[in-house]
Amino acid sequence: MEYYNYIKALHLIFIVTWFAGLFYIPRLFVYQIEAFHKPSPEKEILGKQLKLMAKRLWTIITWPSAILATIFAIWLIVLQPIWLEQPWMHVKLVFVGLLILYQLKTHQFYKQLQRDEVKKTSNFMRLWNEGATFILFAVVFLVILKSAINWVFGVIGIVVLAILLMLGFKIYKNIRSKNPDA
């Protein structure tokens, strides 16, 4: 039991690196999609470099971090199975499930773009980029507050955050339409 905090620290480290990858990969997708619509040779030069960056981020950082964070999370639950009796943990595990689904769907987008299949717009990817943010907010509030009731307030905060992000997205889109270099 004395190594519990070491396992917890490793879990948190890999959560941070996992989310770093999840935050950055959709931004690379945005740039890949925008590069795809540029004229030659810019399209090919940018496309090749952005695919390489996405591949390295996804295969060297994001997937290994997701796997290691999950392994250490399971290890923590094995060491402290009482956590599974807590209602807030049940809600947290639902959000973890959503995070895994987000990762898998992002993987589909990654594979498509690696094959030069552009099926989504850059604006879609800008919105997709916020999915991990919402999940992170929910999980952090749950873990800190440790209350299945108080998470409702966290979700309300997430909804407010979503509205603010959408407004920011719309404002940024208007700025970009007036100044494409912004």
C-alpha cells in the first residue's frame, strides 16, 4: 500500500500526456484539412509534414499515454476497490467511457486523414477539439468534489463553458472571414 501514491502519480502523469495529445491532434487535423485545399506544391509539402506530426503525436504520445493511464487506473482500483462503491466513481467511469469513445472516434479521423480522405471540415474539427475539454472538466470536478450530487453543478458549468466556447468559435470565425491570416 505504500506505493499507492506512486501509482496515482504515474496515473496522473499519463492522464496529462493523454489529454495533451487529445487537445493537439484535432488542431493538426484542422491544419491538415486546410492544407488539403491549398494549391500545389504547398498542399503536398504541408500535407506530408502535418501527417508526420500527427503520426508521431498519435502513435508515440497519445495512444501509449491512454494505455498507461488506463493500466495505472485499473491498478489503483485493484489497490482500493472501495472506490467502486462510491456513486461519484460510477459517474466518473461513465465519463471515462465517453473519453475512450472520443479517442476511438478521433482515431477514425486520424486514419482517414492519413489516407488523404477529407470527410470533415476544419470548422467541424475545431468543434471536435473541445470534446476532450468537456470530459476533462467533468472528471476533474468529480474527482475533486467526490460527490455524485455536486457533479450536476459541474455539468452545468460544462454547459456554460460549451456556450462560451461556441460564442468564441463564432467570433473567431467572423474574424477569420474578415482576415484569413488571423
